[in-house]
Amino acid sequence: MQLFAGLGNPGPAYALHRHNVGFMAVDAIQSVHGFSPWKARFQGLASEGRLGGAKLLLLKPATFMNESGRSVGEALRFFKLGPDALTVFYDELDLDPFRVKVKHGGGAAGHNGIRSIIAHVGADFRRVRIGIGHPGHKDRVTPHVLGNFAKAEEGRLADMLGDIAALAPLLADGDEARFMNDLAMRQQEV
């Protein structure tokens, strides 16, 4: 059993924010792979299904970004899973837009959702960092992160989310190198 958690803020007002790209990623996985409908569980929305041979729970915490760890921790405890069974999808300022990197462990790098998860379950979990780009100056970070993707970016966003969903079975199988390589190859074709 694995837990794939996407980070974001609940509600339609936040739906297209760059900060919600983690929600968008797990929504794409849920849709492409025919997971169960979303239902309220673990202080969030959860959906169950399979990727390859792995049984998976997708989770979108409804605790707002800064308290994501409450929801994620509750789900891990319920299934008696450690942080090694957790993959978190979230926005990353320090990556170019639509660039995706996978890493294990580390600090929060200023991301409050990751900081909350570390506080609740420890730092040793897999992270799928989805680039949203930096606006250039720290005074513009909050409006950038809490702003919608631009109309001109929507095609690239949809392509990237579709690619993440299509390649998600590689993550479930633990083949992060192939996931990142195949994703990079798909993105070059655009």
C-alpha cells in the first residue's frame, strides 16, 4: 500500500492557483487510471485504486496547505504505513515552470505544506516537485504562488499533468529515474 498526496488549498477559489498543482497532479492520476470517486476521509478527499501491482490511496488534504501534515499523518497512521510509503506532489518555486524533479528527504525549502508534513511524519518521504518558476523578486512570491496559471500556460500545464499521470505507475514501482527520464523525453517532444 502506498499513499500519493497532492498538496493544495481546498475550494473553487484556489482551483487554478499554481500552489494547487499538487492537487491537479493527483486529480490527473485519479482520472487517467480509473480510481474510485473522491470521498471525504482523513481530513481531506481520498480515492483508491491500483497502479501496476501497487495498491494506492490518493489524498488531497482539505486542511489548507499549511496544515497538510495533519491529513497525511492521519492517513499513514490508519494504514500503519511509514513515511517511506508516502509520495507528495507539490509546487516548487525554484524549478522552471513545468519541470518535474523527484527527490527523497531533505528540508522544507520554505514550503509550508512540506514543513507541516515533516512535522507530522518526519522528512524521509518521496517528493515530486513540480516547477512553477520564481517571479524574480521575493516581494512577488506570494501573488505568484497564489495566482492562477496564465491562459498561455494552460496547454503546457495540461500536457505535463497528463504525462505525470501516464507515467505514475513508474513511481508506484519505485523507478524514479525512468519516471524523470521518460517525463523529460515527453516534454522535449512538445
